[in-house]
Amino acid sequence: MRLLKKRICIIGSGVAGLHLAYALRNDFDITVIERQSADQIRRGRIMSTQVHFGPTRNRETRFNVPKWGEQPLIESIHITIGNQKLFVGKLKEPALSVDQRLYYWHSINDLVDKGVTFRLEKVDKEGVEVLINEFDLVIDCTGKNGPLLPFSIEEDLSPFKTPQRKCIVGYFTGIKANTPLGVGVTVLPEVGEMFEIPAVTEQGPATILFIMTIPKSDLDVFKGIKRAEEFTLKMRNTVQQFFPEIYNRIDGKNFALCDKNSFLQTALTPVVRKPYLMFKNKLVVGCGDSVFLNDPITGQGCNLSSYCAEQLYETLIEYKDSKWDVETGESYWSRTKQYVKEVTEWTNAMTKPLPEHVVQLLLRGAQEQVKANEIAEWFANPTKAYEAFTSTTTIH
């Protein structure tokens, strides 16, 4: 007699939810609950920025997430402090940024074709109780709007009570790409940062301009802007004033948002939670931003979500034939805790003035290509960044 597969409900179809659905679908009966249809997501507003670094792309290969064909891959990280370009560090494995609206739409349709059930509904705190009764396990992947349940806050990893940056994002055409193709990181001390990200969109290649401004600094000039035309004009003027190297690559006639929904302003307060709890004697777990919400300054959101999805997959497979309870939840947390700590502490440190020993490392990167490549790798392997930031001495 064939045993029935355990039934898992994933609430939310961001990177965490989708990667879990791909990873778990062969071993369990998966239902994903999402409040928007794939077509609504595709036509809607951008939700954030994203760069899938090598380890995340390897996980996508492992779990048979659809490939994106022959897209231009991100090979490097360009580092600028103030108006001084320091270096271009080469990534060990190329990265890729695909507009999440397109990525989610494509993945949802693919999962439906592969037999995963999608339910269109908005889940509130009462609705989640019904789901907990209905399924063997509920996974909260509600992202930065979550969580739906009171996962306890890890105070030592959640030092901030207010947003450390305002995030201003637009996906643009009409910017000549930097060479070699890479993510541009410009740090303006005491003002904020600019990330320039080459991306794949439905309209073809585009450039994401992502300003992270310290609230009330000179860069904090987008307040009250609601319309695409206003946003485009303000971005152009701001880039001209603060980021002249990027401005010199703008083609005035063709500089425009990819579409009317391809801009965003937001601010979030980073908070890390313990990713499991017992609710009426049943285990509930969280994955991705709903429990591990980092400031976007290090570009780790989607990569941390993917990492934790893989660790949750490994845990559930290990406990596949057991009752899922506190032991299962604790196993998942112990698998993820160290990495979550490293990503979070590095990210939190990046929101503050750079420590002197890190500035010295960056200056060495300007002199030595090997060091430049090591620093570029921080974004793909945050453990290395954490080690560099928490080391009190510069390594010679």
C-alpha cells in the first residue's frame, strides 16, 4: 500500500516560496497560496531589486528552476567610494538579475505545468489557523510584509527600531552598460549608496538604478514623487549631481523607465526571527524575508531566501518519515542560524560608516587584483565579508 504524501502549504510565491516548491514537489503534496495571479504579478509594480549570485544559481540548477537562455551574465563588482573608482573585482561564478515580475510569472506557470497546486487567496491571521489544521505543515513565505504568526524576534540580530535607508529603485533603458558587465557599488559616506545592476526584463536588457539614501541626507530627495515621469526626471537630475560616472553613460533621448510600474520607493526595518514555532501542537516554519529580513544594502535578500529554502528542504527530507515537531524546527534553525548571523551582521555593519580596516582593504583592492576579486566575492559568499568586517586587524 502506497503511503499518502505529506501535505505542505507554502504561503507566498517569492524566491523562498518558489524555490521550496521546486525543491519539495517530488516528495510532498505541495499547495502554494498567493494573493495575486501570475499575470497580475507580471503586470504589476516591481517589488525590489535582485541579483542571483553563483550559489543561488547553482541551487536553481539543482532544483530544476527554469533557465533563462543566453542572457548577458554579471561577471564583476565595480567599487567606487565618493567620486573615486577604486577597482573592478571579478566574480568566481557569474550572477544574473531577472526582473522578479517576469521570474515569478514564468516560475508559477512552470510549477503549475509540473503539477503544483496554486490557490489564489489573501491569507490573514485567522485564515492561517484554518490552513494549519488542513495541512501537515504550513511554511510562511509572506516576505517583507510578513510574518502571519508571532515568530519570536532574535534581539541580538535585530538592533534597529527604524529603517536605516530609504530605497529608491527604477528599471531604466537608455544607460550604456559598464564594462566588464557588473554591479556598480558607489558609497557616498554619510549620504548613502547607489547600486547599478544590469537586468533582464520583458523588454530586454535594462539597468536598475537603486539608490539607498540615509534618511534626511542630501540624497533624500524623492519624497512625494508618485508619477513615472516625475520619478524619471528626479532620477536623472540626482544621478547628474551625485553619480557623474553613471550620468556620462546616459543616453538623454532614450533614458526612460522600462514601464510605468518599474519604479518603487520603500523603507524597511531589518528584523530576524526564530524561524519556527508550535501552534496548537503543530509545527509552523518561516522561510525568507518573513523571518530573516535584512536591509537590502548587501543584495542578500533573494540569496538568503534561496539558501534557507535549501536548508529547510534538507531538514524536511531528513525528517520525512517522522512527526514534524519542535525537534524538526530546531534542526532547521540550527542549519541556518550561523549563516543568517553572518549575513545579518555584515549587512548591519554596511549601514554604518565603514570601519577603518575595511577602508584599508578596499584601498588594497585598488592596488591588487587578487584582493579586488576577493572583495567582489563578498557578495556571493557573505561568510567572507563577515570575516573581513569582524576581523579587527587588516590581513597582510
